[in-house]
Amino acid sequence: MKSQDVYTKFWEAFDELLIENGEPFNLTHFYSGRETSWACVNSNRARRSNSLEASITGNCSKLRVDLYIENKEVNKFLYNKLLSNYDLIRQEAQASLEWENGTKSKKTIRLAYYVPINRYNVDTYRDTIERVLPVYVKLIKTLKKLGVYLSLIHISE
């Protein structure tokens, strides 16, 4: 299956599961009219400087849940807030989130959690999404509790 087909089918499955779960948040996975390998949570566009994201990575073999900070030097307050609450965030999300530096820019950093995807078996997408859905909900709740609002996280009650 081509990567573009994986993105389309995976995001369709994710959107469907969100609806089934009362839409605890939404995903935007289009950029310049094209389906992307990443999606932003509670955003009206799929590209933000600081965001909570889902990304299909590793030749479509992994789903990454991450808090993405484009420039930790410019966004020192946000970065330091996340860094100082790292243990709490991991505990509340109940996920093994790890800090990663960006590959293209050393200023980029993310707090990431990976789950394997079988790109060739669409029937497994749902299981993958069901594993990460609670992580997103808990991350959103924890960020709200910490008073951390990324440029796109507008949490509705």
C-alpha cells in the first residue's frame, strides 16, 4: 500500500473512532489540500509551531503521539514548563513519553510516545488508535491542569 493510501485510511479510521467516543478532540490532517502523515489535535490546520500531534513515521511503521515544540529557545517558557513537569505528564498520560531532539533542527524538541502500526493491514489500525486515544485525552487534561496551552489546544469542557 502506498504511503498516501496509508495516511488516508488511517486518518479515516481515527476520525471514525473519535466520533464513536463522543469526539473528545478533533484532528486536522490536511495541509495545502493534501492528506499528511501528521495531524494536529484541536486545530483548524495541520501545521503549527507548538502542537499536540499524531504522526505516522518510520516508513509508516509507527504512530507517534507527541507534544511538538518547534523552537525550544524561542519558546523557553513552554519548554521549561513541560520539562519541569515531565514526570507528572508521563504519570498522568500513563505512557512512556521521552524527550527527542529534532532531526532537521536542533532547536526542535518533542515529548514523544510510539506505537507500532501494521501499514499493510487496515484491520489493525483501530487497535492502534484505541491504544493512543486515552493517551491524548489524558495529555490534554494534564496540559489544561498545568495551564499549558499550545498554540492549537483549545480544550472544550
